[in-house]
Amino acid sequence: MTMFSVEQLGFTVDGEINDRYEFPLQLDLDRENGKYLSPDADRSVRNLYTLHSVLVHSGGVHGGHYYAFIRPTLSDQWYKFDDERVTKEDLKRALEEQYGGEEELPQTNPGFNNTPFKFTKYSNAYMLVYIRESDKDKIICNVDEKDIAEHLRERLKKEQEEKEHKKKEKAEAHLYTIIKVARDEDLAEQIGRDVYFDLVDHDKVRSFRIQKQMPFNLFKEEVAKEFGIPVQFQRFWLWAKRQNHTYRPNRPLTPMEETQSVNVFCLLMLLYVLSFSNFVEQALMRCCLNICWFKLVTNILKFHLVKIVDYLFQLAEKFYFTALILVGQLREVSNKVHNAELKLFLEVERGPELRSVAPPDKTKDDILLFFKLYDPEKEVLRYVGRLFVKSSGKPVEVLMKLNAMAGYAPEEDIELYEEIKFDPSVMCEPIDKQYTFRSSQLEDGDIICFQKPPPIESSEHFRYPDVPSFLDYVHTRQVVHFRALDKPKEDDFSLEMSKLYTYDDVVERVAQQLGLDDPSKIRLTPHNCYSQQPKPHHIKYRGLDHLSDMLVHYNQTSDILYYEVLDIPLPELQGLKTLKVAFHHASKEEVVVHTIRLPKQSTVGDVINDLKTKVFPPSEKIENINDQYWTLRAEEVDLSSPLFILLMVLMIPEEEKNIGPHDRLIHVYHFTKDTAQNQMQIQNFGEPFFLVIREGETLAEIKVRIQKKLLVPDEEFAKWKFAFLSLGRPDYLQDSDIVSSRFQRRDVYGAWEQYLGLEHSDSSPKRSYTTNPNRHTFEKPVRIYN
């Protein structure tokens, strides 16, 4: 058996090579006197190989998918093995469609378009397996279990067991529910690290997979085994989603509720976490618990959940208002109950030596509050514990307990704030320590943040001196990865900022990071989330209000910005036009590119004067430049764009200095025809130039001068074609054609531009004049005409 790696799928820096590579069904390595055999090959046997399997890669260099076409017995029937799916395939699918290269789509309207649409195939052969004919009986044979290596048998057995286990879990999923249990330890671990608002991320707490019919008391025994907390010391609280979108422990379970099955309990939880008003919640509890609890539970166990809706209509006469509200909500509940997750808070009280003790009795006057401590100097928020307080009591009465939680002196002065909500904006308000908790509208599950008041003399040195300012910052903060514009693939540094930072705030932080004294020399460019490249347009000076605006790309938000350090302040630069001037000397092949900055009101004469100081000796001159054409180009280009105007400046040859009244100065371009797309397109390349044509001059005479000017060898020049182009369409010329008759007596610009085209292959490497090599914008210069 021989394996061949198909090199068509070579990986390069830029991507994946998908050139067409055909491979045969049979491979004869004895042909041509065995020139393809290795020196130590066995030449006493017939080296005729038959294709057994084709490994295929679909995708690109950064990812993809592998599958295989195999004919296990070398019959005519091929099979496609794609993960767990095996399907029959024909020979064409297994071979011809895996050759790579391009593929043509059939024409839907042949009369309108004679050019088929071609596209590159991204699924092709990666490896081929051939079996020698003389050895196929030894390879293609029956395989017993003992023929399989032991480690493979164990692996297959394990995979099969896992598959059966997942299948069983899926089949029995409706019989189970997930209960997530949050504890004080979870709050202490997450708050200030992963969580700043509310209390806990339920996806990071201990989960239990429990049968829905299990009595809740048996679930408590599972909790006791897991956490080492005796059942009698456990008290569970329901979480409720409030109307302000916060999620808090709402009330403890009653002993009667804990006698029910988990299934019933899940229904109760779902009803409770819906955004009911307090009145409806209370009415539901009265309806279910005080009047018809047992009858409702019986219906739940006996009938499908949807029957509850009908049952509520039967109760409508006695509980009309409550039932009407609940019917619509319960329809939604009936759809969710099968996939319900139950979220609970486990209250555990600690006695001496931190041993678990029975939770205290809770009266209607008792309120369970959670407390977070903020340190403005370290900018740290952490969870310090919870307390039961009397609703008729005052915060001033528990200050000593709070100081003990924080490790402060008993008489330490502290400020209290209630964390109310964080979506869409943060609401965190001071608490008057002399008001009762009831007067402050505090209830079970509420969060109080407290801190030492910052000293007056040092408060200005704290970025966020109090809890509200810190939570505002956390809510709007954003880590931004900055990259140098000339290295757009590499993170240079990262800064944590507020999304509300102004343009000045952002560039000031960047300047500090780079050690620059003048932030106005920083220019920023946003990130394109789709191309993973810088956007083509820079951010204008104070052009966007906030950092959040700089990071938005259509409906996506990025965390990347590109920066560059300018040699002059950005406001000054925006008042100038930046020109890239490519100077072509008459006697030198070297092209020198100069950067010129001029006020936007400048004329071409100003450009010439500036050029004189850079590229022209006093004895040489550039003249007769069309000022009107320059004005049009200046209006088209926005200096906020990183794509600068590129002017080609050509020294005036002697023959062009004295043009007769019937002579014409025409434009000459090199071009190729691109037919890779659905239609023929003209692609210009190389350096365009001017050429004087005389009245009555034939193409044959002009070709002699062009060859001499460009120094093209005879053999290569004989392959060139010449065409008159207008509107991007070539009209090929013969040697006897009078060229001047094709051109109008006036210059035509834009899409109507006329020029003489030289069609030949582009053998020279492309050269970029752009300042940023990642723009991939090759030379397509704006030309100055005379």
C-alpha cells in the first residue's frame, strides 16, 4: 500500500494553493523503465497500483473539514465517510470533482452572457492511498476483532459507550432537570473578578442533574453529600428576575414546598421568575398555597402542564382577575418547563469555629440583605457577607456589624449605597443611615455597597472616589487593543478605557503610552470586523464623540484600533492635501517618490514650485500642466483617507517640446485582459507615458519609436498587440492604420478617456507607492496632462 500527499494543497503565507491536479484510477510505476521507483524498490513484482481512497480537505489555510472517499473492496462502488455519516458516491464525485482548480457554473441565460462564471474550488484531494495489485488479497480481506490493535479496540469501545450514554441522556432528558446552587463561597469568589453587578454568574456554580420526580428533600441529601452541610442546616431561596432586569434571591422555600417533587417545584420557580407584578405574585401564592395548593399539584401530576390553563379557567369565577392574567403567562411556562433550570441560593449559617448551625426563623419583618465593600484607593469591589435586618430598623444600628465584616474599627465612619440596577445604565443611590430600611424601600435580596468616605484632601487623586462612579466605570469600560497601522496583525499594547471617553481622552491615553508630548499627532483608524484589516478611512480629528463610536462597525463592536504617529498635528494635516509624486527622469530608470503637502486651495503652479525644490535642477523645467484637470482631482480625494493622490511627473522629451499644429500628444498604457470574472475586464499595469503622434503616421512607424523608447527586445516586442481604447473597450489596430485619425482633437478624461493600449503579459513585479503596505493598493496613478 502506498500513500501520496497531493502537493496541490500546499500552504503558503497568503493562503492555500488549489491548483488543478489530476490523478489516475490506476498508477503504473513500472512505466518508462521504472523511473518513478525508488532505488531500493522491489522490481521483481509488478508495480501496478489501484486507487483505494481519497482524503479530501475542504476549506482554507485557517480551518476546514476533512472527509474521505473509499472503496473498501476495490469494487466500482465508492463510499463517502464524513464523520459519522457514510453515503454511496459515484466515480466522478470521488475522483474528478476532487482534482481542484476552477469550476464553471452552468449558464442560466446563454443568450445574454456567453462567458461562463468560474470560481475556485475549495474542496480537493489532500492525500491518495493506492494498493498494489499483487498485494490486494492480503490487504483487502476480512478483519476479525483480534486483528485490531488492543488500544484501538479499547478506544472504539469507550467511544461506543460514550455514544450510548449521550443517546440515553438525550432520550431521558425530559425526565431530568438541572438545579444550580449558589452559595456565599460563589459570591465571594466571583464578585470583583467576574461579576460586579448583581451577585453571581449561575453558569459558574455547582450544578446538579436531578430526576424531576425526585422529592426535594432527597435532593437536599445530595447537597449534603456534595457540600458537607447537614440537611437540617440548609435553607434554599428562590431567585427572581425583577422588572428592572436584576436577578436576586427573593424568598426562602417553605417546609410545605420542600415536600413536593422537583417537577412541581420547577413549575413554581418558573412562575415566580416571570416578570409578574407584586400583586400577581402575591395573588398566585394565595391561590396556589392557601386555597387550592393540593388540588393544583394533583392536576400537575395527573395531567399535562397545558391542562393547568383549562383548570385556571375553572377557577376564574372565584379568582377571576388573577386567572385572566396568569393564563397567558402559563402558556409560555408550559413551553419552557421541559427545559427548565432551577436556580437556588443556599443559605448556611455559621456558628462557633465556623460550624454549620440551623438558620434563624424568618419573620415578615426580617429582610435578607447582601453587602459589598469598595476600596477607592485600590479600586476593588468585593463581597463581604449578608445580614438579616428588621425592616423597621435603621442602617445606623448595623454599622458595627458592617465594620466587623470589612475589618474596620467598630466606630469607623462608612457610606452606604443601594445597588439598584445596571441596565441600560447604572443606578446606585446613597442610603440615609437614619431612615428605616422600610422607608428606603429595601427588601429581601437587595444589595448594599459601602465604603470609607475618601479624605477630602486626597479625593481628587482617586479616579473613582465612590461606589456610583466606580460602577459607572465598570459598566462602560472597554479593553482596547492598539496596533501600529504599519503592522496591522500585531497587538502593540492594550489600554483599559471607558466607552464614554471622548476623542481627546483616547488620544491622550495613547500618547501617554507612547511617551509623546503632543497627543494631536496621534491619528487613529478603526477596525473592519469582516476583513480583519484597518478601515480605509482614518478617524478625523474629533470626528467621533466617544470611544464606543470608534469601535462600531455596522452591527458589530470591535476592540481594536490602529494608530500612527504623524510628523505634524492632525488638525493641521487635515487642512492640507497630501500628494505622492512619482518623478520619472528622462535618462534614469529609477522612479523617486516624493510626498508633498499643500493647502487645499493650492494650484498646480504651487505643486510645481514645491517640486522644483525637491527634484528639478534649476536648468530643467516642468510646464504646460492642465490646471483644470488638477482641480477636478483635488475635489475627488478626501485627505481623511489613507489613499493619497499619486501624481506621475515626467520630464518633457525634446520631441514633445515643439509639437506642431497637427500633432497630437496621446496617452499610452500597458494592459492585459482579465477573463477570470463573468466578463472581460481591462487591467492596466506598469508606467503610463505620453507619446507624440504625427498626422498621417501609421502604427508601424509608431511601433518603431515605442520599441526604441521602452528598449524592448525584438522577440518579445513581436508578441505585443496595439489597440485604441475608449470606455474600456479595445479596438485592435493594424500596422497600416493611421493612428491620429482615431483620437479626438481635445482631451477627454474619466470613463471617456482615450488612449493607445499596449497589450502584453505583465512580467514585472507590482510596486506599491502607498505608505501602508497592508492596503494592497498597487499603482494606479492620477496623471497630470499637458
